[in-house]
Amino acid sequence: MVDPKNTEQEVCVLGIWHLGAIYSSCLANLGCNVVGVDPDHNKVEALNKGIPPLYEPGLDELMAKNIREKRLRYTTDLKGALSKARYAVVTYDTPVNDQDEVDLSEIYRLGYEFATCLCQDTTVIFSSQVPVGTCEKIASTIKERNPSLRFGMAYIPENLRLGQAIECFLHPDMLVIGADSAATMESVERLFQPIKAPRVKVNLRTAEMTKHAINTYLATCISYINEIANVCDEVSADAMKVAEALRLDSRVSPKAPLFPGLGFAGGTLARDLKVLLHLGEVHDCSTPLVRAVLNVNEQQKGIVIRKLRKIYGSLKGLEVGVLGLTYKPGTSTLRRSASVEIIRALEVEEAKVKVYDPKADAEDLKHYGIFDRCPTPYAAAEGSQALVLITPWPDFKELDFPRLRSLMQKPLLLDVQNMLDADKMEETGFLYIGIGRGMQLSPFDVAK
């Protein structure tokens, strides 16, 4: 998919984790000459062997292909990488704390550092997830540090989804471009010319705000359907069918994330909600909806514990098997994973937890001190009094469910993603519980 118009574009991508790995590999595949920069020597060594920092379908092949064809390399040398770059694309993963509050210190440090490394007429493109006003602050820092430098500042909100990131980059629903001038806008358009998608051309602050707005809308949909689902459970209605009807309504998008479950995790959506709360406080602007979305999501995180307590009472000593550890299917990262939070909560209740995941990163497992990891889903199910399906890996639909059932001490299956056929699970002999499926189990049901 190399575009001959892009073969002379020199691009430096700064910060190589998920976003940076996708940007560097995809821009190289579009024909650009790309240098990726990261301060971690071990990571750079692995990247130059075509080994991405985390699992993403197709990324290792795409990265290796473009390294092999000499359009892509990685380095720790920031100054050298920027010396010839016409574009500096900032893709550092903006960290958040445990309260989902953004930490911009690394982003501001980077702006200060590369201000004296940029060559004349470079276009600086931020795609890191940052609060509204950040690009203007960094542009001011660059001007203060390097007054004679001519450069443009742009912001393109990242639109990637873990597990589908390459497709999202190459075929986005739209491309929002925020720029500080018409010349910068034209420069960004040249770089992204091979990507065919509607353009929304705006100023920097509007582009930054668009990212906040999109993620807040998605989070609102998730909290809304989860609140509906919790009511459905109490009145014996099926929230999955309710959500299906909603998506078929012409006033509701068929792609709206109306899927009852655990709520949103990973820090991405919550980060934007927290930014909007902060902006509301700073500017004396009330944001009760944003706060309510966060509150509903926080309550939803405890649904596994609540459902198990309703059946078993005390969870002390309860044997629990967990299927799925990663943040979502199609990735290897455990960072801010709902599964990790649930397992921690089960451990606080003194339950005995065994876990299986097909792709969980070994280094992440060490970092989190995880748990009793099993080599197969059947080992996780063996002897368990409850089996909790959390990450909806497609392979889980193909498991030998009669075998799983036979290995369990009690056949309680809690499917928090509603990915399994409830009728089939019950025919197999499971006591099946979904989220919002209108199914209630009592201690008597499990004791039988």
C-alpha cells in the first residue's frame, strides 16, 4: 500500500508504545521514511527486530515488513532522529493515575527537550491524549526555547481501538485535524493524503475538545445501558434485546456501544471524563452528567462481587476460576484491566482465584504479581465453585463446555460479557448468569 507521493516524507514518531507502534508502522507502510524514538534501549532493540511492545493483530508482520524494506527503524537518539524530519509526530502514552487523572509532566518535558532539536519548517503533530489547551502550551514552550524556529503545530485525536488498531488507522470513520494555521493544515493533509476519510478541519482547541467529547459520549452510552441492564435483572427483562432494539432505532447509531457488561476500564474513557470535570471546576461550569457517568461506572465494577455474594454470602475460601485477564481481546496488555481489578477484589474477599488468558503479557504478569495462572481454561475451571468469564476472547466460544462443567465443583458460570448462549449453557448443565439477562439465582439453586 506504499503511496509514491509519500516516499520523500521524513517522519519522526516520538514515544513507542501502542499508539506509536501503530503510527510508525502504518506511516512507513504508506511510503514514508519513519524513525521511531523511545528512550528505552531494550524496547528499541526489540522494535528493530520487529517485536512490538504489546500484542496487536498484524502489527508484528507490518513492522517487520517495513523494517525489512528500509522504511522504518527505531532509535533512542532524539536529536539525530529529528535532524532531518519534516514531521514530528508525538505519540507518547499519556499516563493517568489510579483516579484516572492525567499526568502531563512527560509531555511537557518532551516539548521542552525537542524544542532545540527541530529543524526549520517542521510540522509537529500531537496525537497523544491530552487536555484541551495542551498543544498551545507546548507551542509556546517551543517558541520560548527556540525563538527563530519556524514550525507548525497540529493535533489529530487518536482513534485506535486495541485489537483493531491497524484497520482504525488506515480506514478511520473520519480524520479530525486541528492546526494553528492554513499552512500547517496543508502540511498535515499531505502526510495523510493516502488515507481516504472525511476531514474535519478545525483549530487546535476544537480538535482536543472533540476527543474529550467522543470518549464522553461512548462512556455515557456504556453507563446508560449498564443502568438499564441492572434494572432488567430485577424485573426479568433481557437488556441484550433492549439494546438490540435501541441500535435499530434510526435515532440511535447501530454502532453505539450499548452492550451490558462491566463498564469501561483501561483509563482511556475515564481520563477524558476527569478532564471535563476539571475544566468545569476551573471555569465554574456545571457538569453533573459527566459525574453521573463516572459514578455509575464505578458502581458497575463491583457487580461480580455483588452477584457472587448474593449466591454464596461470604466469599472466603470460595474457589473461583477466571477466564480472561487482558484489557480487551486482541491485545496483551493488563494495564487498567477490569479483570485485574475484579481479581484483586476477590482476593480482598479471601476467595481462591485461578486465572487463564491466551495472550496476557508475561512481564505484565510479573508486574502485577499475578495470581495462580493456569495453562488452559480447563485447569482454571477445575475444582471451582464459580467460573467468571471476563475478557471476551473469541476462542472462549469454542470451549468444550461439557468438559468444563464436569471439572467444576459447582457449575456456576458468570458471563459478564454476555458472549455465550444462555440456553445452550443451561442445557449443558451450567447455572448461567449474564449481565442484564433477567436471570436470578439463589443459594438454593447452587446447593441443589
